[in-house]
Amino acid sequence: MPSKRLSVVVTRRLPDAVETRLSELFDTRLRTVDTPMSRSEMAAALQDADVLVPTVTDVLDAGMIGQAGDRLRLIANYGAGVDHIDVATARQRGILVSNTPGVVTEDTADMAMALMLAVTRRMPEGLAVMQAGEWQGWAPTAFLGGRLGGRRLGILGMGRIGLAVARRARAFGMQIHYHNRRRLRPEIEEPLEATFWESLDQMMARMDVISVNCPHTPSTFHLLNARRLKLMKSTAVVVNTSRGEVIDENALARMLKAHELAGAGLDVYENGVDVNPDLRAQPNVVLLPHMGSATVEGRLEMGEKVLLNIKTFADGHRPPDQVVPSML
């Protein structure tokens, strides 16, 4: 007699191919609307499932995880970041947590470069003129921006994505600098001609572009606070494709409005969809709706990792992408 299939609850709409495969392998309950679950819906899902498949929009704090039923044994996150999940509380309850590392690396690095180019070359301003039908033709002094080549790029967080940004930026002729918890090995640094800064303050004061590529943890919350942002040159640019909470968004908005920074390119925000209106109003700010990992290929690869983690768990083994508190 075949063994009972795992009960899997998916909290958001996923690509059709991923949903189809989940339904083939497990007793899967899919989300019919592409909106986050309410707290009550999430609590019910935690009671009913063996495995929960959440996304970054689902807040699984200690209080929510405390409502999990005895059946729940795995939270297989659809995404790499797990700052929305209280991993320590889950572990105390005997619930494993897995994620999908690596699949967003190249896509997010592409977006970081796109934002650097968009801000420094004033692309949104040109686009607005074209869409309004106001372009009067080429002029020698119109929409003058600056080239990336020769600029100093300071990368905050030199993990997979930070390294991918560095490789791209090096091809553009940028000078690579970075701040990280640990210095990289010489064989990684040398091909990039990368300079390590133990002091983030000293790096911030000398860079032309800052790229935020570190995760959101208690130690990185407002790592770029008002004091650190004020260390930057008035000609410098900030790009963030990681987590909005790393930057004090209100301080950043004030400095941009006062022309104390040259521009910013943001794909993530401190308060989710509640973006500071002063950021929206600045012509030197490029705002995107968390598109860094939004490629068909990347989202399918995320799904494949989720499937592998659940299938490995169902077979009685540790998920290959299990997250433990010490990793955070």
C-alpha cells in the first residue's frame, strides 16, 4: 500500500510548471489568488500542513510559528532571503527551514548594474520626455550624465551576489572596493583587483557608487544610517537590490532632496509598498517594484529548489538547502 503523501500548502501563486509538479508529487493546496495570506489564513495553513511553502511577503514570526500544528515539519521557503521567518523559533519547535540560495545571483546582479546605469545616465528623465512627446531633438548639453568606467564602486556584502556585481562592474571599468564580515581569499580578490575595507565608514567616504548586497539581519538594520550616509560624497550614488531595511530610507530621502547625494537606484524598500513620497518625487531616483529576481528562468529554478528540498525531506533526509540560525 503506498505511503501517505505529504500535505503541502503554498501561500502565493507560483509559476504554472512549479505548481503542476508540486501537485503531481504531493497532496498540494495551491493559492487561487495572487495576494498574501491574512494572519488567520496563515494560522490555518500552519495547522493543516506537513510542509508550508511561503514567500518573502509572508511574515512567519514567533507568534505565528507558535500556532503551527504538530504536523508541520518543514517550511520550504520560495526565495533565498529568510528574514521574514523566525528560524530560531521554528528550530525550537522541531520545524526545519529551507530556502533557495544561488538562483537569484545573476539576475539580481544584472539589476544592480541596470540601476547604476539608469541613475548615472539619467535614463528615467529621458524616458519621461519621450513618453510625454516633448523631445525636441539631440542637443550637445542635453541629459548629460556620467560614465561608470573609472568610478569607485563600494560593495556592501561580498557574498554570491556581491561577487557577481563585482565581476560585471569590473567589465565596465569600475574600481572594485568592498566591506564584508570577512576578507575574501587572495585568489578571489586578485582577478577583480578588489580592495577590502575593514572600516565601512572609511569606505563610504571614498566611493562614487555604493551597492547594497548584504542580507537584513539585526546587525544590518539601518547599517546605512543618517550618519553613514552623510559620510558620502555629494556626487555619489546608492543602489540597493538587497533589503530595504539596511538603509534608513527617511534619511536617504532627505539627503537626496537636499542634493547631498547625486542619486539612488532602489529595488527594495524599508516599509514594503509604503515608499517614502520624497523618493518618488526626485528626478535623480530610480524606483523599481522589487524586480531583482524577476526572470522566468530564476523563478523556475527557485521552484526546482523548493521541490528538491521537499522531496529530499519526504525521503527522510535533510533538505540540501536547510537554513540554521548560525547561518544568519
